Amino acid sequence: MKIVILLITCLSLLTGCWDRTELKELGIVLGIAIDKDPKTGEYILSSQILRPSSLDAQSSSSAPPFEKVVTTGKTIYEAIRRANLEFDRKAFFAHNKVIMIHEDVAKEGMLPVLDSFKRGKQVRGFVYICITKGVQARKILESSSSGIESQPSIHLKNMIENTNLQFSAAKIDLLNFYKQTLSSGIDPVVGVFEFEENNVSKKHVKLSGGAVFNKDKLVGFLNEKETRGFLLSKGEVKSGSLSVPSPIDEERYESVEIKKASAKITPNIKGDTISFTIRVTGEGIIVEEQVTGTFNSKSEQLEHMKKLEGKMKQLMEDEINMAIEKAQKQFKADIFGFGNTLNKENPKTWNKVKKDWNEQYPDVSYTVNVNFSINSTGLMK
């Protein structure tokens, strides 16, 4: 009897999945772009789907490495389902890298647009969300310029991750966008893609600055300097360089690479008055000097380093102040999480002011203190 029960148990483990989907039946979506038709008001969903033959190193096919499927719908989910009428495979979103959303769509509110992705089980929480400025989202998604990667979606994803090397652009994923949008006392900042055309190179895609939201609605943009200030104040800088006029010759520059940076926002409460102190601590190394010459003594060299540290400190404080000023006065968006910090540090005070925080926040005073040290001049003596 025991043997029979054991055989039945083993046979049950060997049965297949009744609802399985074969890989050859799936269309692997690598990128999504969302625009809106101004005439009909319907969403335009552009999906970039991997062409499997492009992964074959021995294939000599001249076909592009992806297939573009564009559908429309009153809702995003309706547009997704309509793709099945125009494409021979079922869309599979688990490997999606980026969701690009046109600025006009974002101004109306992001939560209705993202609802089907967050509600479903395929789209991962770590997929990047980006806003396209001055150009349709599908145009950015289709672009393959200035990149080595054959799949545009992966090319864009790599650009977003390269913000770890230079902090002039913001980035956020789906999960953190939801967390900040639905939390009280903090508003999100999203990465921005646009086309840039200059005299040096042809028209190309650029990741630059940040898109500021008040809850889930886009209210404006930060430029690169303001974005650097925002990221410094949040302690979200892992690496990057800044160039400042040399203390020796103001017409020439010295570049300092930030190797380490941290930040802390502290609420100060005196009676009914609330203010905040932003303390930023950083370290860096000199990576380039346009000036030439020789220091006559060690003290002269140390004095030069101190002056350069002072210029870095001033530049960082200026950019942080620029970001706060714009967020408070122009956008009225608490992207620095002042309210969220107050809630954590002093929930009793927060409970008193949270109802009126949107009205109080634009007038809240703050102080910025930066402490920056240069601890190396590289291999040059």
C-alpha cells in the first residue's frame, strides 16, 4: 500500500503545467512608449518587441533586431490587448526595461496610465520610468542613434544606469515612483529624455535633468544644475565631476571628481516655526587642472587645495539652493521630502501640519551646509 501511495505521489509531480505558455509563443517586450492622440483622446501604446533571430550570431538577416507594434485604446490595457490582433505573438512584459511617457500625458496624471502595469504580475517594479520632453515618446523609443547596443530599449536603459557616473540627470523606477506618489510629504522626480542637436554632433537622444511631479502630475522640469543640487541634497550621488574656475587663474578650470557624498535633512522646530537644515558631506580628487606651474612649498599646495575646496563648497551650495528655490516657489512640490522627514523625526508636529503642508511648504525656511574635502591630486605631484 505504501508503494502505491508513493508511486501516485511521484506521478503527480511529473505532470506538466496546465496553463504553460511556450517561449516560441511569446513576444518579449523590451520597451514601452505612451503618447496620446489629441484628436481622439485615446492612448497610443508603442511596444518594442525582441526579434529572436537577432540573438543568433550566425544569422545573416538584415531585418532590424526588434519589431515595433503600435496600438491605441481608451485605456492602456485595451491598447495592450489590441496588439494581439496585429502581432503573431502574445506580449510578455517581464523583461521590459523602460516605460517612456510623453510630457502631455504625464501632466494629466501618471497613476491611471501606470495602473495596469502595477496591477498586473508581469511588469517588474524595477523597470525605469522616464518622461519625454518636446518629442513623442515613441520617437525616443525608436531612436537608435549614438549607441552601440542594437536594441534601443537596452541602449536607453544603459544610459539611465550611467547616471551613477554623472549626476546631471534623475532616475526612478516604477516601485519608487508609486511609493513617493502615494506617501505624504514627498514628491517624485523622474528622468527626462529629449533630442539634442548641436554643432558638434548630429541630432541624438540625451538624458538630462529631471521632471518634477506634484503627487502624480507633472508640473515642470529641473535643468542639469538644479538636478545636481537636488541629488546632492538627497544624498543620491555615487560619482560625478564638477568643474570650477581655478584659484590660480579664474579663466581656466579645474575638475574635481566626487568619490563620496552623503546628505542629511534635519527639521528644526521652535514653537510654531518649522525650518530645515541640509547638511552635505563629500570627498573628491583633482582629476584635471588647466593651469600649469609649480608650487614653491607644501604650504602653497595645501593653500591651493583649501581654496579649491571652498569653490566646490560654494558651487554645491548654489546648485542646492537653486533646486530648492525652484521646487518651492515655482512648482510647490516637496521633492526633498521635507514633510516626510518631519514625519519621521517628529510625528507629533507632522500630525498638526500635514493637512496644510501643501500651503506651508513653499514658505518653509532652510539652511544649506556643505563640507567638502579634496584628499588626492591623482598621480600628479
